[in-house]
Amino acid sequence: MRLIFAVLLAATGMTATGLTTTARAALPAPTKAADQALDLAKQAIALRSVSGPGNQTPQVAALYKTALVAGGFAAADVEIVPVADTAYLIATWPGSDPRLKPLVISGHMDVVEAKPADWQRDPFTPVVENGYLYGRGATDMKLDGTIAIAALTDLRRGGYKPRRTIVLEFSGDEETTMKTSALIAERLKNAELVLNIDGGGGVLDEATGKPKYWTWNGAEKTYADFELTVTNPGGHSSMPRPVNAIVELSQALARVGGYHFKPELSALTREALGKAAPFEEPAIGAALKAFVADPTDPAAIATLTANPATVGKIGTTCVPTLVSGGHALNALPQRATANINCRIFPGHKPADIMAELARAIGDPAVTLRDVSEGSVANDASPMRPDFISAINRAMGQVYPGVPVFPAMASGASDSMWFRYHHVASYGASPTFIKPSEDFSHGLNERTPVATIAPGVRYYRLLFADLSK
């Protein structure tokens, strides 16, 4: 493996030169840090950090603490906090100027369930094969976490001294209830900004395997679940009533299915969609350009709304996901319920979206109730010049010429909790992968090992730039 990384380092202009000044942060990462990241990722993947019986997230936290302490962190500065069957970790690297708010680097240690019988390889037995690291967490997100750890400890070994305190934190239930995510954000709500290493990332060309473009994540849609309910006295099925709870609910669901929220743009999505347009197929790219120029363009809206990959980028979406009704085969239904899952465009409150749905349904017999769990409304992070400049510098040095632009995520991440506290949070992972090989949460999850060494270098540059 050391020989592999030597080749990778040579290809990316990397060196093992060591300096004891802040300037070292601008130099390529040494082979040792890349090796450390891969080895630590393998150890972490082997720990089944899945919610429920046998959850080994606390062991992952202990593993990370050992690596951080070995890399120069004081043991007292690396805190592991047990929470139910999981735990979270907060490691602090004190800066020289206590007046400055800290830079927070955010990730998570837990992974989604993986059934070994369904995989070609055991999901919790890490394997490097054909240039890929296989295993649950290889993409989401144990490898990214260990690359960040390797970058930070390499900076410490080289004598870098941050002016701004750096806090590295890992939540323990991001994939489920996000209780630790909320606790961490509450503790660190005084942060200057957050680098969420579980968001953003680069795309490799499907044909050539070369970097195509890279996006940082500055916003995410708010997750919400609304329960629709219709009740009825019911009765014998041989004596149908004029009003049937299942029929009423079905009519309401049809109205929800046919309803479209007003398309919209934010400062972030205007730039994101405009810069993403050249990388889309011609019809979609043309529609994106037209929509950015005029968000009321009916032809552009029709094209983008019909495409599952873009409909969520231009506004709020709400879809029925579960339905239940009746209590017996030979009885009129006394109750019928359905769940509407919404992904809300930043800047809107769930209560307002629920009220808009009620108006679209237009039936007072249908009651709506917010049943969302583990989600809070959050606005987009600002387009901060200091963050954008730092990102462009780091990416420009590691991947010269690769286009860099923002993006909005449809799914939830720990950034949600920081934005809820009005702390700017940005997804900024350096991992590059082909869209066809992104198996996060799926079978045979894997990530190219070639992304590790450049990732270490990128993190070193970025962490130093934002903490100096």
C-alpha cells in the first residue's frame, strides 16, 4: 500500500518534506498521512457502528481518540460522551487567540445497516481491491473522517499552530435520530463556521475517470412529515354511506399529487444551477439556464419538474409515502391516514408548507398534523467570501482547473442543527467518485483510494487557511 501511495503522491506533486512553520500547510501531504487515513478507515469500517443492539459507535470514538492523541492532541482535549447506545466525540486544538470563535470540523461515526448476505463482500470487513476501499462507511463517511484526522495530526506534527481554535467533532447517530447531532450543535453554537466533511464532493467523468467538477454544499432542504387523517362513523359494508373515509383521503392525495409549489431561486441555487448547466444533458442544461434567467419560464419549469434529478432543486416538493385505512374487510372505514413527506426549500417554515397543503386539499374533513422527527427548519448558509476564497484556493492547488461551485442538498445532515443555531455550515468533502459508483447506503459501498492523498492535502490547506 505504501508503494501505491508513493505513485499517487508523485502523480499529484506531493512530497514528504517537513517544515515547522505555518507555511507547511501549503505543501503537499506526506505519504505517512495518507497511509494513516486508509489504515484508520479500515479499522473503523470493521466496527459495526449501527444503531441498535451491539452498536459499536463508542468503539469508533475510542479508535479516533487514540489516533488523535497519538497525533499530538492532549488526551484531556478529546472528549467522548456516551448517549444511550451511542456516543459523540469532541476534540479541541486550542488556538493562540482565544478571542476568535472556533472553526468546527463536523462528521459522524455511525453508518446505516448492512446485511452481509446481500453483499458480495462482508460490509464490515474492509477490503482494498482494484483501486477501491470496500465496506460500509467507505463513502459515508468513515474514510472522510479518517482523512480529516490524518490531515489534522499531520499539521500538528509539522509544528503548525492555529490562531483560531479548531474543534473536530463526530456525532454518533446522524443516520437515525440525530440526538447527538443536536447536542453537539447546542454545545458549539458559538462557532465561527462549520466545515461539514459529510457533504459536498467531486464528480469523476464516467468515461475517463478524471475529475469533472466539485461542489461545496451551502444549503439543504428541510425534512418534514405531515400526517393526513380522515375519520368517519363507519358501519356495515352492505350499507355504503355517501361519504367514505378512504375515498375522501384518496381524493386529498390526488390533489397533493397534482400540486406543485412555486418554483424559486436563492442566491446559492442561482449560482449552483447556472454553473451546473454545462454538465447536464443538453435539454436539462438549457432548461437550467432558462430557469436561472427567468424562474417563471413555463417551458423550463415543465422540463425541470418532469426530471426527478432536478425537480427538487427548484422548489419545495411533497409526496405521499405511506397510506393506511380501514379496520375490516366487511366494514366501512372509520379512519384513513396517509403520510406526506416534504423536502422544503430553504427559507420556508414547515407550518407554512403544511398550511399550503391544506389549502390545496381544500377539504376540512382532512386534518393535517406535523409528525416530523429529528428535523428542524434551517435557512441556507450565507455565501461567505472568506469560505469561498479558502475553498477555491485549496481546490485550485490540489485539482487545478477543475470547476468549483455551490450546491443544495436534498437530504439532511448535521449542518441542519448548526444552521438552526444560525451558525454557517458548509459541506466540503474532497472525495471524488463516479455517479455510477456512489453506493452510499447501498450494497457494496466503495470509494477510490486515489482520492485519499489529494484529500489529505486539501484538508491541510483548508484547515490551515480558515484557522490562521
